[in-house]
Amino acid sequence: MAFSASTPTSYFTPFSASSETSLPSSSFKPIKIPAFWPWQRVKVGPMSVSPMGFGTWAWGNQLLWGYQESMDTELQRAFKLAVDNGINLFDTADSYGTGRLNGQSEKLLGKFIREFQGKKRAQDEIFIATKFAAYPWRLTPKQFVNACKASLDRMQVDQIGIGQLHWSTANYAPLQELALWDGLVAMYEKGLVRAVGVSNYGPKQLVKIYDYLKARGVPLSSAQVQFSLISMGEDQLEIKDICDSLGIRLIAYSPLGLGMLTGKYTPDRLPRGPRGFLFRQILPGLEPLLSSLAEIAKRRRKTVPQVAINWCISKGTIPIPGIKTVKQAEENLGALGWRLGSEEVLQLEYAARESPRKMIQNIFQTR
């Protein structure tokens, strides 16, 4: 559903979105400068959204991201900061959350929006993009529609911005795939979602579902794929070309490679849990890329994550970096309001090709 957000009250500093700049003389009023050039919008189907969204995979995930319910206050503060600075797209999924916390991400997102709405005057719309898992027991269009209704109940909203099929079953259950496509059609026709999208679809399947939905009178508005400087293989670039030619908006998930492109980790300083094992395999081969990111960041007076996210924006995608803290939200917002030059983009892509290790692709990614 579309929700409203407030006019921003933040001012400019390199990271903080809560201070203001004043002229020296007390006879002048403070100069209020927008913090992160937040009001630019891009089209996703019928919606106008911020050029970057935020992902909420970590909101409820204990295994990979170490979520604890004590984090909820900080998550809500990060959400508020994002909306105050023009972010109006938040990505989630009905499978986000570990064990008893399954669906926690959707619950928290709906709660934060309602409480934000209750305190602010409506000025802008907030769009939820949620993904519906292709679980093996979801075998019919009706079951997929029921999954959408369950997400609506968890978030306590009347309509979802983008309803997305989380992955394709074409590789192992092609008959189920067709039923899920019909489920997307049904939820769109019933008005449960404003637009439909897919996630983890490769080039061939993307064209197939686009043609199928078009024949049913349903536009495919978005395709979400792992896309970053360490995940820009032939499939990703082909998907981007297809999206551009068909008017589909590409949403780039994991634009920071699960944190490998933040510059905060080294082979000797790794995150805890499963990410540490993955980073140990890939980080030693990223030196050319990380060096180029650091060089451009220094020249631009930005941070390494801001440069990596801005590359995604410069490629015409909508990146959705995850946030867990106010600090992360502040830093990610610094990716807005400027644009890498064409030579910088080429420098980064050359460095990426020179880096021998790449991100492991999602096991559900189809061809």
C-alpha cells in the first residue's frame, strides 16, 4: 500500500541528518540545506520511488544478522531517519525471520509505518515491496493469493506496493511455477498489490514471465537480482539489458556484497557467523576493487560503501542496502545527491574484473 511520509526536517552534514548550518551573524536565520538530495524519484510501474530503497532482511534474522528483539528501537529510529530523508521504498519478504520470528520483518515494517503515520502530516507515499516464497506447499494460485493476504495481515495494510515472487521453481517444479504466475495475476487483479515483480530470475525466465503476464494484461514492473561490483557477471548484465528494453525496473539487492564492499573487513578481521566463512573465501581476492573504491572515496570525500552503492545507482538500478542501525542508515543516505563520473564507473568495473574472486550467486537464481 502507499503510505504517507513527512516533509524532511534534517539539514546537511557529511553523515548526520539532524544538525543545521547557520550564518555567523545572529541577524540571519539558519540556512536549511537538504541533507541527501532526497526528493529525486524514479518510476517503478505506476509508482514514483526514491532512487535507493532499504532492505529489511536483518529484521528478524538471527542466524545471519544476529537479530535480537532488543534491537527494535534502533531499527525504528533508522526507519524514521530514512523516511525523513526521502526514502520511500522498503523491501521485505514473508520468509524473513528465523524460527518463531518468521515474518518479523513484515510485522516491524508495518508497525513502524503506522506509528510514523500517526505522528506526521501526510506529504509523500511509502511503498512496501514484499516477496512471497515459492514454498513447496504453495501449489495453486489461491494458495499464493492467501500468502499475500497473510502478509497484508502481518503488516496491517490494505495494499502492497510491489508483490514479488521470491524465486523461480522452473529448475525443479515447472508446474508449480505456472501456478505461482497465475497467483501474481490474481493478487494484481484483486487489487492486493499495486504492481508485481520477480526476484532471482535469470534472463530466459524473466522474458518468459514478462510475456506470460503481458498476455494476461499484467505489467511486470520490477526484477530483483543480486547486483554489485562483485556480482556483475554475464547473467546480471543481460538481465539489466532486458529490463531496460522491456521497461522493467531492476532492483539491486546486496549492493554491498553482504558487507564485503564496506571496507570494514579484512581477511584478518571477519564478521561472525556464516558470513565470516564466505568472506574468508572471497575477501583476499578483492584487493584491486577495494583499493579503487577507497581511492575514489577519498577523492570524493565519501566512504567506500557510498561509492559502491552510487555505482549501482549510476548503472540505472535501485539498490536496496540493508540497515540495522541509525549509523548505517546515515552512511547509506550519503550515497545520494551526487553521481560517479563515467571514468570512475569504468575504473571500478575494470578493478572488479581484475579482482579474481566474485560473489557466490543465490542458489535459486535461474537461467
